Amino acid sequence: MAKRIGLNAFNMTAAGHQSSGMWRHPDSQAHRYKDLDYWLDLAKTLERGRFDALFLADVLGPYDVYGGSADTALLNGMQIPANDPFQYISAMASVTKNLGFAVTASATFEHPYPLARRMSTLDHLTKGRMGWNVVTSYLASASRNFGVEPLGHDDRYELAEEFMTVAYKLWEQSWEDDAVELDKQRGVFVNPDKVHHIRHKGRFFNVDGFNMAEPSPQRTPAIFQAGASSRGRQFAAEHGEGLFVNVLNSSLSKTITDDIRTQAEAAGRQRDDVTIFTILTAIVADSDAEAERKYKEYQQYASPTGAMALFGGFSGVDLSQFDPNTPLEAMDTNAIQTVLNLFTKLDPSRRWTPADIANHMSIGGIEPVLVGSAETVADEIERWIDEGDLDGINLSYAVTPHDIEAFVDNVVPELQKRGRVWNEYEGETLREYLAGPGNTRLSSTHPGSLVARGVHA
């Protein structure tokens, strides 16, 4: 029996996300990113489409590498203006019963103590539907906004490792399962003997106390990660339960997923302990010809310069400094090294010029764009999943919410008919969607479980 395809929606509480310039399209409602009703409707649409989760990206600084300023990103609404994604989740949870939520928070600029409480709070309010996308912020503009020197690529992951240890201690160690007694006769709300200071002293963090929130349904939110460099994949294989990969073709996907699963085994986990999603954009219509017509129409609104601003933010490389028609060469960067490698090293079948990169990324960003009827797009998704050893997709959009609604109304029923997308949710928590019904808590081989047992304290 073919495995279920997990569906996440990839979005951002911002004017624009992966596709540049598309806010100008007549059907776009991207300007409503600050309108709560827009997000409530989106959440209900995704739940109707039996999506596992809405995954919210975030950044803490503008994309100001291209041309040496943030002007191009501002002109194109490229991930700026952007609101705080945490503020949207409880409202969306109130109009849904099953849809999960994964929110991005940076281990580089957050502190584990308040973050642990915020995540526990949302896990309570969503009844166990929360996930945390752990990132190590790569933007130099964000470092300047926090008044700190940017950490080196690998140093960011060293900090993140300790951040995770502290967070696991707060979530998994500091409260015993039965600490909250609610004994009215004895006058005991919480038994203090069952709440423990973590007394963590480390290189980056010193945290004495216990989590201010009592244990939530999942205790630790489902952990998502998108590290793609060598060090990033190691971190993802150790901690991630849901992993995101950016690839240009399915054969490259298989190489990356094999490596991640092998590293998970090396870390003492099982190969299927990691659920791996690839990012895709789908442009769907009643026929292949109509979808191609729609795609060509979209291209009239797309902004290559906005795409170059996005690439500069991702990669740390200013494409304005290069001949637009000369293939880009590999180089070292302190941002997302793999974004640059995708276009310079990882795809031997093609040499990409800055102009090629700008045109490719203007619709869909880095990820592939599937164009066609519901049947054609479903065929392609199945091929990516099966050839690439993937478990699901992280679905982006060009025109919002039109493309998501078209996918839910047309592609999801086709995948359901083929037995690849569930007709009803199985389980109640986001972790159960990833690991199967009954798996509400971290697996016994996860590093957070080891911390809970004092193995890695």
C-alpha cells in the first residue's frame, strides 16, 4: 500500500513570501496578511483539505544584500512588512479542531526560558497541535537589529544545540506528569515536590528554574527543522521530527533524504523517525493547457529583481555584483550555504546564471513549480514522493489564497481518490500526524527523551 502523503501549507504573516511581485495580481489578497479574518478563512480551508499543518515562516530582519540595501525588498513586499506569527495561532486554532500549526522561532535570537512557556501555552490552547520550526538565523540585518555580531555558520548550530538542551529540560524534566493535583480538600493545586529546578549552566545559557507553564498535551511541541548544510543536516537528523528540504529535482531529493535518514540512524534514532517534506508550488486549473495559460499570466506580474532580493537574503550573495548572463560559481557564504549550492554545485545537469536564478525564483522561490490539471499535479506529487523518498509536501503559493483553494478543491480530492491523502484526520496532536496515532510524546530515541531521563542532562 502506498504511503500517505502529508500536506503542510507554507506561508508567512507577511505581504509576500516565496513568489515576488505576485501581490499585484488582481486575484491576490496578499495585502490582507494583517487581517485576522483572512487567516481564519485560510485555516478553515486547510482543515477542509485535511492538511496536517499550517507552517509559518519568519525572519527578524529585511533582505538587504541585493544592491546593498533593503529598497528592493521593500518595493516588492518581499517578506516585509511582516508581523509576528505567534499572535495568529490561537485565533486560527479556535475555528479548527484538527489543523496543526508550526511556527518559526530562532534559537539565535530567542531565549529558551520564555520561548518554552510561549510554546507550552500554545500547545495547551491548541490541545496539542503545536510545532516549532527551529532555525538558526542567517540574516546579518537581524544581528544588527539585535546589536550583536553575527555568529559563524557552525557556531549558530553550537548555540542551537545548547538551546535545545535547555528547552528539553524545561519541557520534559521540570514538571512530573502528576505535579498538578488540583486537590481542593487539601488545598494543593501543584505539589511542589514534583516540580524541579533545572539548574542549567552552559556556554550560552544559565537557567535556574522550571517552566512557568505546566506540561502541555505534547510536552515538547513537534520539532521541525530545515537545516540543509552538512552541519544543518546533522542537527536536523538529531532533533527534527518533521524536516523540510529544498531540491530542484527528485533524484537530488533521494540523495538528501538518504543522507538525513542515515544521519538519524547514526544519532541513535530510526530512519522513519524523521518525516521529510519538500517545498512545492502548484498552479492548478481544469486542464493542462489552462494551467499553462495561468502560469504565463502569473509571469507577467512576477518580479525578477524581487526574486534577487530574496536570493540575496537566503544566500548572502548580491547578484547585482555579477554579470547576469555568466554562470554563477560556487563560493562560501555565512547565510544559507545550500541555497547557493543548489544553483552552483548540487545540480550537475545545469549551470545557472543570475538571470536564470531570478527568473526561476520569481514564482515559487527556490522550489519547483508544478503546473497542470488536478490529475497532472497529483501525478507529479506522487512521483516526487516515491522517487525522492519523501513523506509529504510543504505547499507554497504564487497568488494567495487562490492557489491554495484551487489545490484543496481539485488536487486533494484526486489524491484522496488514489488513497494518498487521508479522508479523515488520524490522531489528535501534530506529533501523531507525523509519527502515527498514539505517539503524542517524543519517541524514546529522541534527544529530548534522553534529557527527560537525565541521560544528557
